[in-house]
Amino acid sequence: MALPWYDFFCVGLVAVAAVGSLWVIWRKEGGAGSDDNKLYESLLVGSAVKPVGHVDSSWLWSSCWRDLHPGWLLVVRLVSLVVLTVFLIQDISVWDSSIFVYYTEWTFSLVMIYFGLGSILSAYGCWVYAAKPTSGNMSVDEFLRRDLENTTYTSIDTYRGQNFQITKPRSQYTEEDILQRAGFWGYLMQIAYQTSAGAVILTDIVFWCVIVPFLSNARLGLNMLMGCMHILNLVFLLIDTSVNSLPFPWFRISYFVLWSCMYVIFQWIIHVCGFPWWPYPFLELSSPWCSLWYFVMAIAHIPCYAIYALINKTKNSVFARMFPHAFIRRC
């Protein structure tokens, strides 16, 4: 049986969004844009070619505040993880596991994954920080900078048949070794952070501006638990953002789009398998209006991601001006 034109439009829209996102990720995340000239320049300055979204491993656990011990960021992430876990367990106990048909629970779980990974990497960072001998009241920023400036050595690399003298900090090679072993989890944490940031904004806007005023029913009714879950997800992320050192590159909106595409495809699959109702009425594929709803929701990803990107940019610009000696602007 052929799909109605509006269903075909919705399927095509999701397919284009998913393929486009994968293309952007391949181009940006994989560093496909690095050409021979960039490699040549990187050899001359003694640094490795890194993807556009590269983050130094120390940024995963260090704070943007100069004198703040990384243990405080660990506390923020651990407390956030514990509180969110308690609320999710309570949500499951009230509604059972079928609650995961909602985008809210998907996003809530993703935020928890970020805080879980962040807690592990922050704990590792505290161990690294404690293992390094520091004198007096050396700040975190000074500790990281001195670690890179301690010793250097000279090596000879060959590029296109020519030898170049390259002076590189020895600790830089140690850092690269760490990235090879733990880089996957660091990038996974970074991706979870930016994906959940956009998804939380989208979830909360849809819940408070669309569902509560217009679409409340027996399944979507507002109660204290749902209200708290649609507030705390953003509150804890904002607290973490005010302390962490993670950048917020625009190309990672692609992961946010992919996340939503995965959820929509999941909804299509369970309904093909006989699931009886749609958790969000505007996703239902039984009306010509669904094409408009899908288009609006697709476009909504851009301002939702932009809101959090603006928050991060404001943090860097405002705090850097207000606290020039205490705030570390990473990007």
C-alpha cells in the first residue's frame, strides 16, 4: 500500500535530516577537511592535526574558574547524577518502563549519561591533579600550563621525503597517549553534553509551551513529578555549564538532529509493530497536518540548539569581562 503524500514527506524529511547530519559529522568530526598544507603547518609548529571539535583531555575535568579545584566539578556532576537518577526511578515506579516511549525520558537518560561519564572523568582528573606535585596555592590553570611547559625534546619527523626539526613538549606526547586510550569516552561525553543541551531545550519548550496548555490528557497531564523533571534537567545542565571548560561548536547540532531522528524512527517502528497510541499527537501520521508539524519540529532544532550555544557564548564573554583574573576562556 502506497504512503499518502504527507507520510512520504515526513519520511523524506527525517531521511534527509539524518543523512545530512551524518555528512556533517563525517566532514567535521573526522577532520576530513585537513589537507596536506595543514599537516605541513602542524609539523612545523609541532602539534598534531586534530579534528575541528577537538577538546584537550584536561578540559573534560577542569573548571573554567582558575582557582577552583576539579573536585568541585566532580561534586556538581555526582550530585546531578544522583538526583536525576532518583527522579527517573520514581518516574518508572509510577508509570512502569512504558514511560520510555516519551522523548522526555530519552533526553533525561541522555543527561544522566553525560553526568555519569563526567563524574568518571572528573574523578580521573582529581586523581591526576592530586598525583602532580604542586607548590603553595598554585591554581588549576597554572598547574595545567606548567605541566605542558616542564620539559621539551627534539625529534625528527619525515614528511614528503624531507626532515623537519620539531620541538614538542614531552607532556604533549603523554597527552596524546591518554587521548588514544580514553579519547573515545571523552568525545562521547562531549557529544552527550551538546546533544542533551539542545534536546533539553526542545523538550522543555514543547512541554511547557505546547503540551501543558493545549495537549494535556490522561497520559500527558501535568503533575509535580513531570514538572520537576522538565525543570531539573535544564537546571543541572546550566549549573554544570557555569563551571565546566567544554566548548560548544555549532556542527554538533548534527548529533542533536540524529538523536531526534532516532526517536521518530523508534516511534514508527513500535507503531508498525502494533503500539496503539502516539505519545505526542503531533507525530501521528494520520493527518495531512503531520507534514507541517514535522517541518516545524525539524526547524525548531536550530533555535533550540542556538539558545544553549548563546548561553555558552554569553558565559565566556560576560564572565571573561567581569572576572578577568578568575575566569579561563578556553575557546
